[in-house]
Amino acid sequence: MGLKCGLVGLPNSGKTMVFNAITGAGAEAASFPYSTLTPNVASVPVPDDRLERIHAYVETDKVVAAELKVVDIAGLPKGASRGEGMGTKFLGAIKECDALLHVVRCFPNVDEPNAPLDPGGDIEIVELELGFADLETVERNLERVGKKARTGDKEMVEQRDLFERVKAWLESEKQVRDMELSEREQELLRPMFLLTQKPVLYVANLPDQAFEEGQDGSQHQGYVAASAFAQEHGSDCLAIAGRLEAELADLDDEEREMFMEELGIKERGLARLIRSAFHLLGLRTFFTAGEKEIKAWTFVAGSKAPQAASVIHTDFEKKFIRAQIYSLEDLETYKKESEIKSAGKLRVEGKEYEMQDGDIVLFLIGG
């Protein structure tokens, strides 16, 4: 679908290490600023055990997971919004992303190993820079619509009043995503691609020790601080050990399983991170299941059946007739599609049906 999550954070927060662990892309990870001079982009499969659960009952040639695009953007130093450290270029790359994964350093600084951790302070530095960049964007647009508003144009007056509210909000060092905005107001702001309007997931990048002996990192002081900041701003926080995940990514399946068992790790943090990012973008999954392939398809939450069908082929939206749908639970109960149909569990849905996450679908399309 072309939607992208951007990894942002201060230099040396471990962003590129997390990116490599997610994607296996081998991007350069170094302990100096600006080791990422151009954004690294990769598509990653979204872990989903429902694919194999479907495969248990449907014979097929291949199984295909949904994908998520992830962008590793260079670390944003203090002063990035004023162009320091190539900051303007990096901020431009963030504008192109649909959601942010804000990586927060919760491990000792290699240059100052005894310096205290300050996840909240680190988050604020990045968010202030994003806010300053947004303020400049809003001021520029306010000047444009202000001239037209003076002629009495109702739409321009509406935009001017909204932009003035947003300007005052940003000047108070707050994020646009924290504002109470109507659907109409959000729509008016969308063309500006405001950085602080984008949904964000905070990623507490912890030391390996936080996950030893079956721990999940939730007791680590760094995670506690980052999580408190996230909750205060209505966002979520996820704990991960970037270095450990990068090591796991380099192992083969058997070695990885043994290593995880030794450490008492039941599920890789990356699987949780990818799933969380997928949902942060407002994405959901439906499945098609046939002899050639079982495939997970991505749609935006709230989509009607014809719009979801267009993900398979753009012509399907116009030529949509109806959809035959059943659930994974029904498949596991009745074992075969024919038995699902006999039990009256195969639903026939029309153009107004709102697709649900996990639907198994056959779209009927006209000629």
C-alpha cells in the first residue's frame, strides 16, 4: 500500500541497529553522528501466525505474509530544525513517512558510560525539533491563507483560524497529535504533512541484560521513564534490546531458537514491534486462500469490501459484485470451506460491508 514507518531518534540511540535487526538490510550502524547520511528503506514481512493456522487446513503452493515499509532516518540532533547536522534534509525524509517509531536510548552512552539515563529528556529534544519544523511550516501557510482570508473567503477564514490555533499550540512546545481536532480540521492540516501530527510509537532501546532470565524489560528504569512519557501523551511504548535482536537476526533458525531458550525469551521483540507499527498505521489484514497461494493482504481499517478488493487489483473496486467471507475460527471448526458453507457460516457480503481484520475472502468480480 506504500505506507511507511520512519525510525527517528537522537544520534547513537541505536536506530540503525534496530533497523538492521528488523530488516536484515546490513545498513551501517556506528557510534558517531550522521553514520546514516541517506535514509535506508526496506520492506519487512509482518509476523502473523494466522497464515500457518490457515495453511493447516488449506493445501497451497506458497504462503505470503503482508509487508511493512520501514525507513531508517539519520539521528536528529539539537538544532536539526535550523539545519544543523544536515537536519533540514533529514526532517524532509520524515515528512514522507506516515507514522513514527521513536527509538529512545535506554542503555549507557559509549562516550559517557557513567552519565545518567534521561529517556524523557531525549524524547523532548527530538520532539522540540519536530515541533520547531512544524511551526515554520504553519507560519508559512498562515501567511498564505491570511492574505486570502482578508477578502472574506469563508474557507480561507476557516483555515486561518485553525492555523492560528495550531501555531499557538506549537509555540507552547506541544505536539499537534495532542490537540483536540475534528475530522474536518485534521483534513485541513493533512496537506502540510506536519511531523508532530503523525502517530508515534516510542521504542525503548534497552541493554541486553533487561531481557535475561525471562524478563520482558518492563522493570528497567529506562523503559519505565519512556513509558511514562508515552502514556502522558496518549501513545504507546514498547521495550526492545536492539543489540540482542541484531545478534538473533544473524543466527540461523536452530541457533536462534536455542539462544532464545537459554535466555528465556518466548517471542522476539521485533515481532511485537512490527505488529505494533502495522497497527499504528491503521492497517489491518484479510486473507485469500487457494491452491496457488495463501496470502495476507493489507487494508486500511474501516474500508468497505470494494476498496479492500482494489488492493488485489485496482479494477476490482469498480467490478466488485460481492464477497464470500468466513472466519479462521470457522475454518478450524469445520476444517473445509465446503463444510463451512453447509453449516451456513459462509457469509455473502455486498458493497457496504466493512471489512474486518482476519476475514478470509473470495471476491466475486464482474467482467
